[in-house]
Amino acid sequence: MPLLLVGNGCIRGNASLRLRDFVERTGVYSLNTFMAKGVISDKSERHLQTIGIKEADHALIAMKEADLVITVGYDLVEYSPKNWNKSLNKKIIHIDFTPAEVDTYYPPTIEIAADIGFTIDAILDELEKEEKSKNMNIKELLYEKEISVLFKSIKKEVVQRIETFKDDDFSYPIMPEKLVSYARSALHENDIVISDVGAHKLWIAKIYNTYAPNTCIIPNGFCSMGFALPGAISAQLARPNQKIVCMCGDGGFLMNVQELETAVRLQLPIIVIVWCDLDFGMISLKQISEFGRSAFTKFNNPDFAKLAQSFGAIGYNVKSTSEFPKILEKAKESTSIPVIISIDVDYSRNRILLADDFRG
Ligand SMILES: Cc1ncc(C[n+]2csc(CCOP(=O)(O)OP(=O)(O)O)c2C)c(N)n1
């Protein structure tokens, strides 16, 4: 019952396509960390998508069942192994450019510290020889029937959760799922979403379907608010022909808002979507879960449309869920001016980020 855990090293090491071959050839089920979104396409039926929020990760059920975890390009800081190997009962194969870090919950059975692409090729070559000599097909050997059924049902559930509120065009403030779904459908497969740090990041990690490596960039581990706006500026400079969408909380956007000057001066048509809740949402969520209430997290916002205009950018304040996709379409037409879109988000949904069984 193997499961592949894909980490950011696959993207850094340019090994995503090799890994896709491996998955295709072996039929192994896979998961990725926040920072490895898109290495395996979320369209793949055997890809159980993104993990990284502990109790809110439906796909952790698959992790519990797996007796072998093959990690590829996985750095422990991306998602602590304590969350998936607490009882130390799994075998681990570690494939990365560097040897595994020492950690109580991460004692690899086998380590392959080498170029990831070459390693995958070498494994596939050996596999082919083995299959030929023994006249077998590895795909048919993997997974008992029950596990296949379970993993299939996990995939179905993950997809259903992403599609929650798909048809909710009316309630405002907008549901996080709806916001992400509009953004997904407005963008091409190779356009780039860059997330800042906060509750919005967890939503994006969890539900933004990603189909190609380096198209959903999320800082994790030591992650600093204010990253997304300068990150989007550099992404647009590096990829002038792709649409770049920067997603920020209202708190994080205001931490580095001066960089709008840079984006305007360099004539970069980035789109910035500011998720507004007048609160450091992630912090109040944690405070409420820990202490039952939040304290000292609330603040007021400026008029974001006017703020954008004062920098020479284009600004919109969304007033209803149904006008959001129209504003997004208009924003996409800009070829040399940054566009700032502020939108009120229903953060009461954040409860779901703490527990997987919440269905309200
Ligand atoms: C520079 C910096 N300061 C503080 C933190 C701790 N922190 C993490 S999330 C967060 C709140 C983010 O609020 P906001 O940007 O409004 O996003 P939301 O959580 O509401 O989506 C804070 C203060 C951080 N990660 N980086």
C-alpha cells in the first residue's frame, strides 16, 4: 500500500515531468505538500491532492492506510512527519537531492540522495526489466481491492469539497470556495497564482486546482506576510506572457502595499485580489480554537480602489458575488497597469480549516 508524497524539491529540481511518468507507469497514488502543487496534476484520478493542514486534510485517511511512503523532493519543514507517522509504523523511501534530515518521525528505510530525475529514470528502467523477466505488471500488483475503493472515495470527497458553493452566486461576503473557484475558471492552466500568508493561503492550498508545476506558489515553513505582492512582481517579470494573480489577506497586503509603486513603474499587469475581513483572520481563528475568543486582531481598511488609483493602478471594490467574475474579466484585459480587487470574504467558513468533518 504505497503512497507517494511529493515535495517542492521536484519543482526546484525540474523533475516534475519525470515524476508524472513514474506515477503513470506504476499507478501509485500520490499526494503533494503546499509547495508542490501542480507537480502531479489535480486532474489525475490517482492524485489525492494537497495535504498540510493536519485535521483538515481529508487525504490523511489515505496516509493512515499506507504502509510505505515514498517521499520525493520532500523537505520536513513543508509538513511535519509527526502528522503522518506518529506511531512510526511506516516504511519510508526518501528520494531527494540531499540526504534526509534527522527526525524522530522520519527514519527512512531507504535513502536515495541524487538527482531526482535520474533516480526516477533508473527506477523505471529496473522496473521494466523486472516486469519483463517475471512477466508481470506492477499496476496490477499494487493495492488490495479495498484500498483502491477507499482511495477512490477519498479522491471523490476531495473533489466534492472543492466544489462546495460552486453554484452559490448570491451570498455575500463571498464564500472562500466560490472565490477560489471563480479565480480558477478565469485563469489558464499555465497562469500563476501567488498566495500570501494567512487563512486565505490555507484555502488556496486546499482548493485551488493546479495542473502544472510552478503555477500555484505558496510560501510555507517560515512564511512571511507581505510576500505575495513582490512575489507577483518578480513572477510577472520572469513570465511576461502569463497572467499573474496575487492573493492576499487585507493584513498582509497592507504590510507591503508600497510595492504597488514598483508594479506601476514597471508597468506590470498583475492582478491583486485582497481577501477582506478586517481581521488577521488566521490569528483570530487560532485564538478562537485555543481560547474561545479572539483579541487584538481587528483593524480597519482603507478604500482599496482609491488606494490603488492613488498609486496609478486600477482599483475595484467588489460589492456582490455575481459581479466578481465580471471584474476579473475586466482585470485580465489590462496589459500594462496593475489591478487591485478587494472583496469581502465570509471567514466564518474558516472553521472548516480546523476539522475535516465539518460540512455546514
Ligand atoms: C511578517 C509576519 N508577521 C506576522 C505573521 C504571523 N501571521 C501569520 S498569518 C497572520 C494573519 C494574516 O492576516 P491577513 O493577511 O489579513 O490574512 P487572513 O488570515 O485574514 O486571510 C499573521 C499575523 C507572519 N506570518 N508574518
